[in-house]
Amino acid sequence: MSAHDNIHDNGLLRFMTCGSVDDGKSTLIGRLLFDTKSILADTLTQIEKTSTKRGMDAVDLSLLTDGLQAEREQGITIDVAYRYFSTGTRKYIIADAPGHEQYTRNMVTAASTANLAIILIDARKGVLTQTRRHSFLAHLVNIPHIVVAVNKMDLIDYDQARFDAIVADYQAFIAKMGLFADGRDIQFIPMSALNGDNIVDRSESMPWYTGTTLLELLEKAPAAHTGHAEPFRFPVQFVCRPQDSANPELHDYRGFMGTVESGSVKVGDLLTALPNGRESRVKAVHLGGEAIAEGITEQAITILLEDEIDISRGDMLVKSGEVPAQKKEIDAMLCWLSETPLSPARTYLIRHTTRTSKAKLTGIAYKLDVNSQEQVEASQLVMNDIARVGFKLAQPLFADPYSQNRATGAFIVIDESNNNTVGAGMIL
Amino acid sequence: MTNKNLSHLDWLEAEAIHIMREVAGQCERSVLLFSGGKDSICMLRVAEKAFRPGRFPFPLMHIDTGHNYKEVTDFRDKRAAELGERLIVRSVEDSMKRGTVVLKTPDESRNKHQSVTLLEALAEFEFDCAIGGARRDEEKARAKERVMSFRDEFGQWDPKNQRPELWNLYNARTHKGENIRAFPISNWTEMDVWQYIEREQLELPSIYFSHVRPIVRRGGAIVPVTEITPARPGEEIVDLRVRFRTVGDITCTAPVESDADTIEKIVLETATTTITERGATRLDDQTSDASMEQRKKEGYF
């Protein structure tokens, strides 16, 4: 038996952790890595040394997620860091984003690729402003699975009544704010990251808790974006035309290369090419040079069509009968990421799937207070602001509402002067 | 629908293909860095899956310190020829002749000076993107590295001024003189790399497999005895059964003791090892906690 036979079955899950250092977030990540034996001896020795140097008795697992030199000097984490571990049945990518108010942009960035969010609550403090902020952002970026981790149970004597009260508080809060109202999967776990209660091993101190441990929950969470069938969306990344080949069979070869962003495609399916609207049937689907019967979501494939249609990067192949809206004006939630404020006068670039278009702001409907979700009037946006805005575009986008399709509902805003990514948008 | 999830290797491969195709779609002149090492061997397989039956939309390039194992450079040349792709080799020794690389002492490692030669080669060919095989699990400074990492016209990496990366919308835009370093296998771990090599049955340079080699033990590390790295006075040379977990400049890559002579055995050994890849094998990262970060700021991969 080779070592990977027991690893690949359950795929890969990307999740994020929301909380501040005070909630024990770094300790939780350290604990997951430690208890799944993902930390090797030399790394452990290094953090043992640092822990001793800082005068601590036990190994500080939070040091495992320590960041870059400059940040270490400041003693805080200021960006998204990615960590990896594997349980033998599933591989995990953790996006570790900080919980500070001024770093909304990092949380949105981490959330954009996560299929599950762990929202940390300090059991001593209950639902705080930052809990509300994290929950709102997880809702906004449409993370399908939410775990509310009530941490530091050891500091409240593993009190069930206190845990139940926090759960009730949280449920009242999301009901009031209309968060996760779409029947999204939300789970609550009482834990102590410091002692390892209910992380990987079941807690002996909380016999009253009969639910799953965090790791059991992670192992079961569906890795795909959604559980239901979605329309086929295939933004063309690259067109393969190997004309110079010595092989005459390849002279007419035209392969449309891209990633299946949602849905699936089979040989014989009738597709429509956007924007030109022409139709053709699928002659073949290739994956890594091999013909396959069906291409599914997240696969990077090549599609060959029966007819010769002019298609280039930035176009989209969809199934006829499931054609998305072509939009030259969009209404969107926008998170501003740049230190330079959004200027209503300037022209920006919008990248949506593989398509790029010039774009101009048409208006800011309102800004949202990330803590209270209150709508505030705004004439400009600065870093970490989230607002409902309108853009008009030079080229049409083939878009679905973000709430229905993360891949065809998302876009980034680029400042052409320095090519920075300055905004993250979600089409309404 | 729910049962149609990709295996973790399929997912990682699909992501890497997506990233390479983004580079091809967005950049005018890109290059794939190929050293003959295991990570870049995986990248070549990903590139085949991304672009065949077409040719690669980029040449291959190696920055050669002149201090590489012959088994690896021979393999590099052979693999490029088999693929029928163009291989560019630029050498640190040429930069030394030009006077752009000045060693502090004749026996100083040339490894960190690769940055200079790399930047010179990027300028020579006007490459706007270099695709590299770095992984985030290798080192702390890499854990926060972007998939598309922006470098200014001096090739510098500024950890505080990196473009946010959201969804799978990568921004590889540059102005003239600036460049992007693209890392398609950012999310792979050492284990993933070995599993992929096993699954795809990729050929590797022989020194990745267990073999007997003269070594000395120096400060806890196994140092191979070569013309470039002779034993120091008083050190005892012994023959040891070893393999390389990572392959690079001779002066800074150490082998590990191992009997693993097949990929299957290496996968098993990787699953049970207690030392990180760099901890075991890199002689240059141990100088300080932050030395990788320092090198990256200066233009290193």
C-alpha cells in the first residue's frame, strides 16, 4: 500500500479563523497543527526556545503562526498567512487573518477562498462587537459553513449554562441582523484551545457536550462551494492553437482552456459563447491531455467544439438555456482595500473572471458600519470601508449574483497607475 | 453534485494549472524557472497538463551557481530536451566576471547571489513574469507570500506592499521594468509534492534516492564532501547512506540519512519524518530566524 491511498479520498478543505490573539486564535491553529502531528520536531524546538526566552512555562503554540520579522517586532500579525495540515483523510488550508478592526480587508481576502469559517468567542466575554463584525463579513463573503467556537471554557469552569447563554445570544443576534438567513450550516462548539478540549480530542471536562469535536466537524464539512447543482460557467483563460506542430491532425486544433467555475460539461452539450452568442456542441473535453466524459467544478480543462467559433480570453462558455446576464452596469457590495481612497472621478479596471474592463463609479448608495451593519451616507471610501456602489463598464460582464455564484459574482478593482488591487466587489 | 469533489492532489493540480494559464493569459513574456529539482519537475508536469498539445507559452530558465550537482544539471538538460522546450541557462559565474556579483571571500556560498543573476536575466530577456516552484509550507516568510508576487524595478519584495489576492482573480499586471513572481504550487506541501511525483510517476535526478556518499558531520548537519566543499582539517570523512530531500547549490544543501531508494519509500519516510525539509537540509536558513525574509527583500525567490 502506498502512503497516499488513505489520504486523497476526502479532498481538500479551505477554512479561515476569525478572532483576535486575545480569543486564543493563534493557539487554536497551533493546537490543530500540534494535535494532528503536523508540527515537526525542529519547529517545536524553535518555539520552545522562544517561549523560554519570553519567560513562559509551557510551549506557546500561538508562536507557530507568527509572521514576518517586522510584524514579530510589533508583536502582532497584520496579514493573511496560510497554514497546512493533513489528517490522513483530508488536506486543509487555513487562512489566518487578524481580527483587528482596521484589517477588514485582510478578513475579506481570507474569506474569499474559504468554505468554512471558525468564529472565535472568548467564553468569559461572550458576543462582542468583533464577533458581530466577523459574522457580518463571513455572511457578506458568503462562506457556506460557519463554526462558532466558544473558547477558553477552562476559564469559566466548563460551565454549560454559560455556553448555552452565549449560543442563545449569538442566535438572537444573527436572527435580528438577518445573517445566515439562507439556512446556512452553523455549529457551536465549547472548547479550550489551550488544553485541547474538543479540538481533536473529546473533552473530559465537558461530558454535557455531545456534539462533534472541531476536527470531526472539519472532516465532515462538504468541500465544494455548494451542495446543489449550479449552471455551467467556463471563463476562457487561454486558447491553444498549436499551428506550428508537425502533426497534421493538430492543424485545426482549437482548445479553449479554463477552469470550470461552476456546474459541469459533457461531450455533446450545446454551449453558447459569450459575448458573440454563437452556439456549438462539445466535441471533446480534455483534462491534462486525456479525453474525459465530463468536466466538473474546479477542474482545469480544455474544451473542443464541433464548429469553428471565434473565442478568445475573457469570453465565457455556458450551456445554452442557462445564459447569465450581460451587464454594463453593476450594483455591488465593495470592500475598499487601498490606502488611496476610491475616487469617483477616476477610471479603474475591473477584473471579473478572466475578463477585464474599464469601469467608472456611478454612485455610492451607502456605507456599512461593519460593527452594527448600520447604513451610513458616504461620498468617498477609504481602506477597510464596505459600501454598496454602482459601476458602469466599457465591456459587458457575464455575471451572476454573488449570493448564487461566488466565481461569477466576484470582481476585483485595479488601479492602473500602479496596477494595485484596490477593491473587492460582490455583485448584487 | 456533492460526491463529485476532487481529491486533494487533483485540486492542487487544477489550481496550479489555473495559475499557469493566468500567467500565459496576462503576461507578455514569462519564463518558468527550472532547476532540475523536485518542485520544478512537478511544475513541468503541470505545464504539460496546462498547455499540451501546444508548446509552453514560456521558455525554461535556470540560474546556475556553477555549484550544482552534475546529476541534477544533466537531468535538467535531458528533461528540457525531452519536452522539446527551450532552456536558458544563466550563470552566477558570468555575473562574477562582469563584476556584478562580488563574493566577500572566495569560498562564500554563491546561493544568495543568484538574485543578482536572476534580475540580470529578467532584464536581458525583458521577462515580466518568472514562474517559480516555491511553496508556502517551506518557511515562515513564504507563508504570507502571494501567488502572484509583485517585485519593483529593483526586484525587491516588499512584504507590506503586496497586492491582496481574492478568490481566484490573480492580478499579474506590471509596468515596464517591474515583474511578477508567480508560484503555482504555493499551496503544496513537501508531502503533496512527493505524492504527486508518485502518482504521475515522474522521473527524478538520482541523488533524490538513497545512495552512499562521503560526508562529514558538522554542527549537527551532514555535509557532503565534494571538490567545492572539502573536509576541514580534523574532520572525519565517512561513507553514509543518504538521500537529498531538497536539491540546490552544493554549498548549502545537505542530505539526510536514508535507505529510501524508491518514491514509495520516500513518501512513507516523508509521512513519518520529524524534521522540516529546510530544517534538515538547508545550511543557509539557520543563520537567523529571519534570513529567508531578508533574502526575499533583496530579490531572491
